[in-house]
Amino acid sequence: MSEYDPKELLRPVFPGLEEVDLAELASAAEIHSYPPHTVLCREDEFGDTFYLIVEGRACVSKYLDEENPRRILHWLEPGDFFGEIALVQGGSRTATVDTEGPITVLEIHRDALVRVLNRSAPMAIHMVLRVTSRLRDADQTAIEDLRRINAELRRAYHNLERLDQAKTDFISVVGHELRTPLTVISGYANMIRTAPAVREERNLRMFSKGIITSIDRLQAIIDSILDVSRIDVAALEVRKVPASIIVLIKEVEAHFRTTLQERSLEFQTQGLDRLPFIMADSDLLYKAFYHLIVNAIKYTPDGGRITVSGRVIRAEDGQDAIEIVVEDTGIGIDPEHHELIFEKFYQTGEVMFHSSGVTKFKGGGPGLGLAIAKGAIVAHGGQIWVDSPGHDEEALSGSRFYVRLPLTEWSEAKFFESG
Ligand code: ADP
């Protein structure tokens, strides 16, 4: 005979329960003792037992994720019961209950508990109260967790912002510091190139040409660094004047004419002559299209095609806009990079590609072009994004870079006048 009377253990737990119901529960009850570190209920597993703690303590915990494998929700003391939710729902356990020290529990099989519960309003009410109070506790715990995690995220975000700022400052300082000596070197190199001794000597002429080409390349990289650092500090000044997209694109095409010929790349435009003038900063837009087109050149093998097309559209927000698409028949970009390539210094593929000449197939760059293009377009209130089925150097799936620029009232008036 057990030293415990189940009826007297259950009476304070379900106040108001009829004697007959109490007796039925008690007759179905069994008293069990377990050693330390016993798992009484396991989260997600099916269970058909209701437990009431008689002696000892039990820990209720939940599995969260790999980093926080176990979150302790609360401790249960003598007089507390558990396991009822899964029984009532006929489902699996919502949490794990285990012990640290020895424990003695009163156990009732599901069938007996549900039978009494079905006819006893006091027991049902008590269960509901108990479940709601647990839910409230769980809510509170979740809110505290969220607060803590939010604070941690905010701290991490501020740290990243500080690091990013330090990087931006460094880039800007390096850019400015390099520019001055480079201008001097460039001056001397040009003097050397025009010196009679050099002009007359074939090898020296070739060497000086090589020096100047490399200086130009370095100059372009430093310009990009300065451009991107200006974008970073939101110091982009947009000086809007009436601008023509077709003129800008033709200028970029003219800049690359020799390269396009050398690499047998076909350059086409479609619909650009029908685009209205827009109010825009021509220098900034030139930079944006320069980088999009130089990329199309770099990532398209010889003999490919680059198409720049434009049209007026009504955007989702109901605003009129012009949409320009720079499309190539190049190696394409995997979808996982579609957003990241617009971040500064982000490059896809092997780094070794990035050391050769600017307009060669897969030629190098510092990974700044698209960040500059995005900065320039966003500064105009526009959008830029890419669409490509993926990177495939055999199938040459190609890429399409979309640029949308809002049409102001002024440009619309001009458009409709000219149309
Ligand atoms: P980069 O100086 O490396 O060209 P960008 O910012 O201009 O830097 O481009 C970032 C990356 O996006 C490139 O390294 C390249 O992997 C990819 N990319 C950009 N344009 C294209 C394109 N037209 N086709 C394929 N890949 C491209």
C-alpha cells in the first residue's frame, strides 16, 4: 500500500470536483517514483498520461533551434500537474518535461481523465484556467525573448554600421590620397612619352604606352572608389537638366567603339529615339550606363550581342517612367547573386578573372561598377535590378539589367508634344 492517498492528492488540485468523480480519478491513479534525469514527456512525441507532482521538481523546456537547443520555460513543484494539453487535444506533447533529482508523481491514464473531464464542469473550468495562465506565461516569455533578441540585433546592427562607416572613411581617404601622386605620375609619363628620345626609340615608345595605359586604368579605379564613397555618404549631388537617354547611350557606345569592333560585339539600340527627355544629372546617368555597358562587354564572349532598349511605361505605383534594358548574350548571373552584385566590392566567380584588362572577356574590375550604377539611379528616385536565368558559360544565358527612371511632369509634357 502506497504512503500516498490519490484522492487527497487530487482534491486540492481540482477544487469543487464531486466525490464520485474524485473517486473515479483516484481509482485510475498510480503513484510512481523516478530517478534523477528521467524524461517524463518528450516534445512532439505522443503521450497518454496525465501527471501530478507529489514530491520533487520537474523542468518544462522546449527545443528552439540549433544555437539554443533547449529553452527552459518553467519549473513544476509538488501540486502542479502537466501532460493534460496533449491528452485533451489527442495530439503530441508541446514541451519536454524532465527531472534533475528524484521525483514522485501521480499518473492517470488518458481514458479515465477524459471520461471525468467530459462530465465535470468544475474540472473543465479548472483545466481551462490552468491552460490560459500557461499561455499567458508563454506569451510573456516570448515577448521577453523577442525584446532581448531585438536588443542584440540592434547592437549588432550599430556595430556593423560603425564598421561600414570606418570602411567608407578609409576608402574615401585612400581614394583622395592616391589621386594626387597619380596625377603627378601621369603628368611625367606624358612628358616622357612626348620626349624625342622616346618617340624615336620603338621599345621606349611601347614601354611608355604601357605605363600610360596602366595609369589610366588606375585612374579609373580611383575614380570609381571616389564615386562609390560619395554614394556611401549620400553626398551625391544631383544636378538635374533636360537629358537625352539616346545621346548618353551613344556617348558610351562611342567610348567603346574600338573594343566592340576588336571583340566583334554587336551593339544595338531599340526604341531609344522615341524616349522623351528627362530631368536628370547627365554625368551621373552616363556613369550608370557606362558601368552597365562595360559589364555587358566584359561578361559577353567575342561575337556576342548587346542591346539597349527603352520604352515609356506606367509603373506599379501609377507613375509614368522610362524603362531602359541593357541586355547581353553573355555568361549570365545566378539568381542568388542578383541583389548582392549591387553591393560595393561584391563580385561573383573566381577572383583570378579580375586581374586582366577592363574590356576583355571576363576582364577585371574592383567590384564597384554596379554599386555606382545603383547609387546614381537611386539618387534620381529610380530603380535598378537584374534578371538572368543563371550563370552558364556554355549556353550563354545572358543578363538583362533594368533601369527605371521616373518621368517628371516636365518630361511628360515634352514627350506628348513630340509624340
Ligand atoms: P566588377 O568590377 O567586378 O565588374 P560590378 O559591380 O560591375 O563589378 O559587378 C559585380 C559582379 O556582377 C561582377 O563581378 C560580375 O560577376 C557580375 N556581373 C555584372 N554585370 C554582369 C553581366 N552583364 N553579366 C554577367 N555578370 C555580371
